[in-house]
Amino acid sequence: MGVHISTELRINDRIRVPEVRLVGPNGETVGIVPTGEALKLAQEADLDLVEIAPQGKPPVCKLMDYGKFKYENAQKAREARRNQTNVIIKEMKLRPKIDAHDYETKKGHVVRFLRAGDKVKITIMFRGREQHRPELGFRLLQKLAEDVEELGFVESSPKQDGRNMIMVLGPHKKKSEAKLEVKAEKEARAAERAAEQAEEHAERTAHAPAPKKERGRSENLDPEIDA
């Protein structure tokens, strides 16, 4: 049952209305019941009676573990704040007549930003007569968006802003996912290097010459034989 949950919830004995529209712990509709009966059902199920829609006629209440509900909501809010603070917007500036080498360099930076889960603000800077050729900047932004479409999408389409043209690219992956992927790639490269070093060491050991045995001078202790 889709209902809006108020931020100020009344629970159990704080619910003073004579009857409520009761929702079960799994979201099933029980129906309109006297508040006393709803409280009894909550006690029998070792749950709380929580008023989730006080504006209803009668108010809507649900059987739930209120402590668990508050904890899960706090966790979701904390995660949302963490994701919000992790959103970083990088900026990359280009000229409309950028040469191929510089373009590839700039594109490499954009790829790195998107792969890390960051948004990228692309700014085309027009100078002098270039301001009368906005189509140059538009085509350049389109090309860049197509070149990195596997990593990001156009979150804000190209638009003119004074002498500049701006476009925002958003990453396909969330910051947290990107971090895990980067970490996994680093671990994979480290494991690959370790395997290569172990293989090289094994080859050197296999082809190394065997150590020479020390040839000791035998001494004859019998003087008669020496004579």
C-alpha cells in the first residue's frame, strides 16, 4: 500500500484516535479496526503500532519494528549524504579548432574522470571571430560525447554561455562502483606482476649453472708410500 510516511510518527499508546486503518507488517491491508484491537495485535506480534498517515480518515497505521525502521532510515539518509558529497565535477577546457594531438590528450583526461565516477564539465572557449562559428564548438562536443559514450552520457546538452559553450557529461557508474573497479584493477595488475616476477625467477633458477664442487687436495698420511 503506497502511503507517505510522516517525519513525526506517533506510535503505540500515543495514538489516541478511536479507530485506525491497519496495515500488516508485510504491507497487507487488514482494514479499519478499533485502536485498542490494533495495539493488541501489535503486542501479540512483538511489534509496534506506527501511525504512518495521520491525514487519513481514519489515520493509517502499520505494524512494524519501529527501532529497526528508524535504523534503516538513518542508514539510507547517511548513504545518500555520502553519495552526494562524493559527486565531484571536473572541468576540461577546449578550443573549437583544437588539433588532433591536443584533442586526444584532453579526451584521455575526460576518460579518466568518467572512469573514476566523476562528472565532467566541458567548456569550449571561443575567441575573436570564432564566436560567430558556434557550430564548430557544437560539433566538437558531439564528437567528444560519442568518443566516451561507453563511460559517460550527456547529462546537460551543449548550450551557449557568453563566449563559451558548455556541456556536462555524467558517468555511467556511481563513484562507489568506480572505486571498487579501480581497486580490483590495481589488485589484478599487482597479482599479474607478482606472477611474472615468480616466473622470471623460476626461469633464472632453472638455467643457472650448477655450483662447482670444491676440489680438495688429498693428503696421504702414510710416509712409506710417499717415499
